[in-house]
Amino acid sequence: MTASETTSGTTAGQADTAPDGVRRVLGWAAIAGTVPYLALKALWLSGSTVGVRDPALLHDPSMVVLNVVTVAMDLAVIALALALAMRWGRRLPAVAILLPAWVGTGFLLPMVVAILPATLLSALTSPPAATQDALLEGWVRPMVYGGFAWQGVFLLIAFVRYARDRWSPGVEHGEVAAAQAPLARSLAGGGAVLAGLGASLHLLNGARSGEVIGMGVETIFAGLAVAGAVGVLALVRGPARRRRLATLAAWTGSAAMFSWELWTAVTTMGATALSAAGAPLMGMAQLAGLLGGFALAVAGLLALARPVSGE
């Protein structure tokens, strides 16, 4: 091996592991979005009642546990952002990046496209008395949801750049392996049926609410479920002409179904102040989304999984 070959190989190796400067900025920006929420939760867990109209809320055992859990979730966002931004993140096993990124997409994307816009629109168009929260001060939800949306935007862009840098050059675009095809198609079909059921229930729940903003939010959730099903079915059928678009739809749709419905199911079963108990339609939508999102994710994984050099 010549000196020039050695130098070339070293340079290539450094380029392969060097962090993208833009990705580093995006990661730190996502971390900045966690500060307001973590500060508020730290105050609540230390006994402060800032932003709370009913102090008894913070003494509810279920809410104490929920506050601890959500702090841990935001710390996980910080860990993921660092992994996406730093050189050592390229050396982590793929599942250590893909799983938290997928779950995080499911939690944060609806904040960006549905929850935060609905909250702000409601505050701008409804009389103050109609939007007053019996439990929290009016500034709490916009601040919290705004922080989540901020995290979501920067984290998702950083992840797209990370995935492009780490996997795109070695991704093969063949069909689902013959041995995996029956399982992938069965999961995709079952997931699509559950996605359709969940979408229908969200639309029905929105119509029953009689509120334009509520109907808009439920329509977005229904649209995400349908997008996930369509994307996965396109991937499972074989090489798609618009494979990147199908992958994006499969990823975001299945993630939103699974993560958001898991969150609402847990808060309901825990009998927290966020519980949807007494709303049968929402309970059925939660179950359909939870199971359907998982089935679609596994089917999509089977369709996309390929040996990648260096992994």
C-alpha cells in the first residue's frame, strides 16, 4: 500500500466518522428546546406550584409519577440529540438510534402539525373564559407544546441528515426477501385495517365534538394513520417508484399511531388528570392505533432491512 493510498484511506475514514456541522447545530437546538419543560418539571417536583391553578394536582400520586416519567422522556430526547450530533453516535448500534427516533417522531410530530397549532388557534379565536384551564395557567400549555414542537422540528431534521449520512450509500432497493414476504404482507394488511379503523374513530370523535379545531386535530391524526398504512403497503409490494416518500409516510404514520396512542392509553390506565376514561371512541382508537402502528412498523422494517456495509 502506498503512502497516498494510506492517506486517502485515513481521510475517508475521518470523513465517515466526522459529525456533520449542520447536524451538530440541529442537535444542540433540539436540546435547547427541552430547557423550559425540564425547568418547569423541576419546579413542580421540588414543591413549587408555579403555573398551576389547583395545587392539589401536583400532590396526586399519579401526576407525580407522570412528571418523573416525562422528565425521563425529555432526558432521552437530549441523549438522542447528542447521539445524532456527535461523532460517537455513528458507532452506536442501529437499534439504539432507530427505536428512540421512531418513538420520538410519534410523540413530537403531532405536536408540530396538530396540538400546538390547535392550542394557539384556540387561544386566538375563543373568548378567554372558554379557553381558561381549571388546572393550569394559560401560558403553560403553549410553552410546553411549543417546546415539544421545537424539539420535534430540529430533532427530525437532524435524524434525516444522520440517516442519510450513515445508511443511504449502502441501502439496497430490492424487494422483500422471499422468506419474509408472507409475514410482511400479513402484518401490513392487518396494520392497514387497524389504521383505517383508528382513522375512522378519530374522524367520528372529531365530528361528535362539534368543534372546528377539535375536528381539525382528529383529522390530522386520521391522516397520519392513513399515510402510515399507504406507505408501508407501498414498501411491502416491492420497489416503489417513490421509495423515499413511501418510507417517510410509513415512518411518520406508524410512529404517530403507536407512540401517541400508547401515551394516551397509559395516561388513561393510570387514572391521571389527562385520562380519556369515559370516552369509548377514544379508547377504541387508542387500541387500534397502538396495535396497528406496531404492526405497520414491523412490516416496514422487514421491507427496508438490508445488509449495510460496516454495520
